[in-house]
Amino acid sequence: MKEKNLELERLVFFSDAIVAIAITILVFNLKITGDENRHLTYIDLLQAWPKFLAFFLSFFIIALFWKLHHQFFFYILAVDEGLLWNNIAWLLFLVLLPFSTTLISMHFTDPAAVVVYCANVLLINVFQNNIWDYVSKRPEFMKPGVDERLITFYRRVCNAAMINSVISLAVAFFFPVVGFIILVVRLPALLFSKRLFKAMKLKDTG
């Protein structure tokens, strides 16, 4: 068990490091293009709004993915090859997000750019769902006494995120801006669902 715990700790530390790198790379896309021989104007800043929008959205998406990943591994006690490869696939598509962010910041209204971005987010959601499904179906991988409602809640959160990504991806082929907006709407919904679950737990224990 000590060896397994060490392996688990290495997996978590490695994942945290990769997430930190991915979220840092996002800022490299924030460049104001224009004539270097004249003064910067507010119009120059306003014209760069797609880059700032893409940056902030991707920053919070990565932050939310990391937060959920962190919450998952609070309940996980062991790791095997299956869990390891699901986590590696999750990291693979997470580190691709800065590239997808660059695409939409430069081609915000182009279907191809938004489709790539939505597909990227979808694949991250798929493998994050796989991580939770993998461990939740193996009681020996989780801390004893984990509330079944918690397992169901996280499963539903992952499923809702995948559904949101699929819808945004499908819409993006025809209406890229609308597909992007659908993806953005998921963020406050996810935060609200977490608060709702906590309120329900407090009500049951009260």
C-alpha cells in the first residue's frame, strides 16, 4: 500500500505541474498587434478583445478541470495502469488547449477554429469522466465510506459537461459564435451545481 500511495502522489504532483504549465502558456497569446512606431491606443486594446476573451475562458476552463481533478483524487487511494493512462490522456488534451485558444483568438467567427476548440474541451471532459467512472466502479480504489450521493453527483457533473461540449461542438459547425457561447454558459452552471450539492448535504445533516 505504501508503494501504491507513492505512485499516486507522483501522479498527482505530475498532473499539477502539467496543468500549471498549460495555464501559464495561455498568456503567451496575449499580444497587441499594431504599428510599433505609434502610441498604443484604446482602440488597439479593444480590437484585441477576442484574445482576452479566449484567454479568460480557457484560464477558467483549465482551473475548473484542475479543481474537479483535485476533488476526485481526494477520494482516490490507489492507482493502476488503467487509471494512469486515462489520466495521461486527460493531460494530453489539456495541454492542447493553449493551441486551441490561439485558434479562436485569431479566428473567432470561423467554424473550423471554434470546432477545434469545442472538440478539445469535449475530449478533456471525456477523459475526466473516464477517470471518475474508472475509480468509482472499483471500491478498493476509493476511501472507505464515500457517500454514494457524492459518487453520483460527480458522475452527473461529468455527464452534463460532456453533453454541453457535444451540443456546443455540433452548433459550432454552423454557428460558431453560438457554439462558443453555449460552452461559456456551462461555467456558472457548474459552479451553481456544486453549491446546490453542498446545500443539500447540509439540509440532510441538519
